[in-house]
Amino acid sequence: MRGRDEAVVRQAASLLLGYPDQVWRGRLPGITRAVGELPRGGARAALAEFCAHAAGAAERELCEHYVDVFDLRHRRSLHMTYYSDGSTRRRGHALVEIGGVYTAAGWKLTARELPDHLAVVLEFTARGDARAGEALLARLRPGLELLRAALHDHGTPYARVVDAVHLTLPPGSGRDRERARRLAAQGPPAEDVGLEPYGAGTPLPLTDVSGRSGEGARR
């Protein structure tokens, strides 16, 4: 897959992982057209399958399903550092480091966005600094693979969106697989302190990325 096609897949996935409100639904036809222009392959098929599902579902059904899938108890969190760092001081440091990558590239987040949200990372990789974004995706890959497995276990169509992202990545190394296996076996560490400046002691919110393109993170 060429770099431009990878960027389209990742930007489409970023938008599709947003909360499916009316703004999100208004963007769905454009996303579907962009997906249809991708070369034939697994990523195009996966995204097209999800878009077809979303187009045929009622808004309330989609919203309720989204909240059920990406729940605040983190079983299927879109915040990638949660899988490796849980609610610990170490996660706070990881969020600051990721935020520093965006700042160095001239990429600004809105006040409601956390830097490790998968949709944010994907849009940065697609529309910001591709090289730095690739490095972030490699760093966060074990969490991405755990999320992908959890979505498939749940039986949600959102698994196909993450499948498409997975297909844009190079083959995982043995080290990546071992780290993911270890994280799955141990679970995230628990220590509800040290998330400054990201809200210590309070649940981390679902990031609102439904209106991001042109309004959220941008250079």
C-alpha cells in the first residue's frame, strides 16, 4: 500500500472511531467515497464493511453501541497507553511524551483531546508528520493489538475499522507479540495517582473526535 493510500485508511479510521453523532453521520458519505477509491484489498474491504453497517443503522443505535463498546471501564479503551501503563504515574509521563511529539511537529490538540487516543494518533499520522506518527504507532502497537482482539471478542463491527489500521502496519516482530501477550496476561497496572496534568483521580473521558477534521487537531 502506497503512502497516500495508507494515509487515507488511517484518516478514515480516525473519523470512524469518533462518536457517531449527527456531524459524524454527515461525514459518513464522504468517508465511504474515499474508501471506495482505495485499491482493492483487505483495508478497503474492512472499512467498506463498517461504512455499510453504519449507513444502515439508526443514529441512536450507533451511539448506544459506541458507548457499550468503548466503555469507561477500559476493557476496550481507545486510549492506547492505558494498556501498558494503566492509571499510573507512568501513564502521565507517557501522555506528556506523546504530546511533545505533536508539539514538535506543530500539531495542536483541542482541550478535550488526550494525545494517546487512537483517533488522534491516526489523524496525526495521516495529516501531520507521517514519520513521527509511524514511530508512535510502533510504540503503541501492543495496545492496538489488544484492542483489536478485544473488539473481535466482543463481536462489534468496530473491529473491522481497527483491522484496517492493522493492515497498514509492517509485520509485527516477535518482541511486539511477546509484549502484547504479557500485557494481555497481566492486565494494566492500577495506581490512581500521578496523571497530572491529565486529571489525577478522575476517569479519563471518551475523547470527542467527531468534529476533528478541520476543527480539532491541526497544524
